[in-house]
Amino acid sequence: MSAQGWTFLIVGLSFSLYIAIAIGSRASSTGEFYVAGGRVPPVVNGMATAADWMSAASFISMAGAISFMGRDGSVYLMGWTGGYVLLALLLAPYLRKFGKYTVPDFIGDRYYSQLARLVAVVCAVFVSFTYVAGQMRGVGIVFSRFLGVGVEAGVGVGMAIVFFYAVLGGMKGITYTQVAQYCVLIFAYLVPAIFISLMMTGNPVPQLGFGGSLLDGSGHLLDRLDGLSEQLGFAAYTSGGKSTIDVLFITAALMVGTAGLPHVIVRFYTVPKVSAARSSAGWALLFIALLYTTAPAVAAFARTNLLSTISGAEYAKVPGWFKNWEATGLIRFEDKNGDGLIQYVGPNASVANELTIDRDIMVLANPEIAELPGWVIGLVAAGGLAAALSTAAGLLLVISTSIAHDLVRRGLRADMTERGELNVARLSAAVAVLVAGYFGIRPPGFVAEVVAFAFGLAAASFFPAIILGIFTKRMNKQGAISGMIVGLCFTAAYIVYFKFINPALNTPAHWWFGVSPEGIGTVGMLLNFAVASLVAAFTPAPPADVQEMVENIREPG
């Protein structure tokens, strides 16, 4: 069977499984729609959380970013992994003890203000739409290559699938669908990594093969990759081009952004008690580590194979995988000197580069470059779709619940029935799917970059308000609202200015303090903390019952 035939078969079977689970897990109440009734076992929730958190950026784009950026790409690895630890230790148990459905619910009640709730809803929706654009982009990339359709059509198919199980099943359907999606995506990620590690280094453990020697006798893998990169005019793979301050700020923004992401936080409301929230956080970290410790090896394998097989090759004799990806527009060759050879070189080379490669294809193309069997190629496609769709569903649920529960039920229509609220949530999810699809077709960057923006926005808005709300009884509504508005507006304005208004100035020479748009969320977070603390110091303290609630949240039990 051909690779495309295997892809149709495996993707079709996985989609059928997701839809069957959604039908069997249809939500019948707002509690089931929002938090799966609060009865999900810790191990199951840990697996669902891992799938929710490991998005298309983790599966498709992170290894691609590392393969192109070398050491600099490790900011995504360190930031997202460290951020999850921060979330598990500082936020998840306390928010679970609070016991409400959403992050805006916590913000609204903790800061005893409908305005605070509204600002939190705006932040949640804004961050979630930014993040979901990256997921839909990942869906479009997978479909455009493996199912032979355009990116736009691929996004449309993904929208239809997400619409079905997110709108129908809510959190209950999404949770058990995400368990299946985690199994698919981790198997799809590890199988080709193990195959390629064996082929290149003789070691079946990719994490060990990454630091091992190549079977062809050319030395250590990383030494070989450094040599190839420098010969072709790229910087050494193990060196970095970013400044230390920018690496620090991007990593910090990704860490605190992870801890402030509403679609991850809400997962800890689905377990029956606080101890289960802690346990599920530990399980999720274990499941996440399986992929994240493998990603650097996948990146190095893919980059080595790419540089070894493409640069200097005759265009007329390129392997079939090159033509397949060229048809999607994600690889473009321009024969500038007319010699029929592919000059894939870096900025330090003496000749002009003739090849443009979208870094988001590296994980998906890796099995083809390594000439693995067709079923492995189909499995990777199914894994990429599982990663993108699982996170997209979680984000869309955050958007729908923020609108239906926090904006409509708790604000505009307090007399609304539970059935009416459920209908509004489903309608909001349907509209959100359409908007997300648009951003998937016209995203503001490659997948990991778009997701980094979302994390920066979460870092600058949610994280300080949640941390101060849990650990500082003196923080009041005036301080929290002011901090969230300043942090979000500053971060969004900085990103928009350098990415859309003046992209020509998006260079280290023009960045404030040498901090890139991907890392500016850290500055926004610091501004949020400073403004919130300053305003709170000059305004009345919270009511006694709110301070008592904060004290109760921090008590074990």
C-alpha cells in the first residue's frame, strides 16, 4: 500500500474513533459540558491534559524550530516544560480547591467585580484565539501534504471534526477523545524516532542516540551536524544566535504563559478532589516528558538527513518526498544560477540560497526523508492531526464557556436556565470554530511562533492576577484589573507593531532592551505585577469575606 493509502486508512480510523467517543460521551448538563462532571480519574485526566497541552506546536513545530534554530530553539523546550511544573506546583491545586468552572470565574469572584470578570473573559478569548490559530495552521499543513488538498481545504476538514466533538460532547467528550488522541500522537512521535535512531546511530533510544556516534563512522551526531551547517554557511547547530537576555525572556514568557493558559488550567476542575488534581498533574508531566525528551533528537536527525540529501543535489533527481512537499508550496526551489543544482545554504555562504523550507514540515517529512515504511508516514500524519485537534478543542471550549458562563450567565442574563446556557455554549463554540478556521488559513507566523505569542499574552494578563489572587490577600479588584489591562495592552501592542505595522524594524537593534516579540510577555508580566501592586497599595483592601476565601484556598485538604 502507498504512503497516501496508509495515511487515508490510519487517519480515517482515528477520526472514526474520535467521533464514536464524542457520540458516546455527549454532555447532558453544563457541569458535564464545562468540567466533565468533575469525575475524571487522575491518570485519565493526566493523559488528557498531556494531549491538551502538547499541541501542534509541540508535535509539529517544536522539533522543526530546534532543527532550524539549533540551540536557540531550545527556548520552546525549556519554557513549555518548566511552565508545566510551575502550573502543577503553584496554581492547579489551589484553583481546583476554589471549585468553579473557569479562570474568569475565579478572577470575578476573587476580585469581587463583574468588570474583573469581563476583563478576564476578554483575555481568555484573545489568548485562546491566538493559540488556536497555530493549531488550525498545523491541521492545514498535515492535510495539504498527506491528503492531497490545499491548506484552506485542510483547515476546513479539521474545523468540521473539531466542531462535531467539541460542540456535541463539551469537556466530557473532549476529555475521553483527548485520551485517544494522546495514545495516537505519542505512538506516532516515538515510532519514527526509534526507527531513525536505530538507522543512524544503532541505538533504539532516541534520547541516547542524540548524543551518540553515527554508524557511518563520521563521528558524533552533533559534531557531524555542526560541520555540515558551517560548510553550508549556517551557524553551528550547537551555537546560538539570540542574545542571552532574549533567550531568558522568551523562556520566562513561555513558562509563565503555560501556567496562565486557561485551557490547561480548566483541566484540573475535571477531577473529583484537590489531591486528584496534584496526582493528575504528576501523571501529565510524565506523559509530556515522553515527547519532550525525544524532540531534540528528532530535530537533529531531521536536520542531518536534510542537509546530507538536499544541498548540492540535482533538482531533476531529487527524492519523491521533495516533490510531494513542493506541491504543497511548503518547499520552494528557485534555480537562480541555472545550473540545475539545489543550493541550500545559509547567510554565511558565498553563493545565493535557492531553497525555502517551511520549518513546520520537518517532523512530518522526517519519515519520508529517512525512507521509512508507508505506514509510519501515515501514523505521523494521524499524530500531527491528533495533537492539533486535541488542543484546538480545549481552546474552543474555553472560548465557549467564557462567553456562555462568565459573560452571559454571570453577567448579562442571570436568570438564564441551565439548558439555555448549554445552548449558548454550543453556539459560541460553533462561531469560535469558524473564526479559528479563518486564523488557521491566514496565521500571523509559523506554528510555534504563533503559539509563543499566545503564551506571552497569557503571561502578561492571567498569570499575575491568578498568582496575586492566591497568595496575596491584600490584592484588590482595582489593582488586578489595572494590571491585566496594562499587561495585555502593552504586550499585544508590541507584538502588533513589530509583526504587522513595522515588520522591517523587527530586528534586535530596534527591540526594547533587546527583547523580541516572542519574549515581550515577560516584560508585560512585570508591568502587570508592578501596576497591580501600586494601584492596590493606594486603594481599599478587599472585603473580609474575600480575604477569608483566599485563606481557605491556601489551606491543605
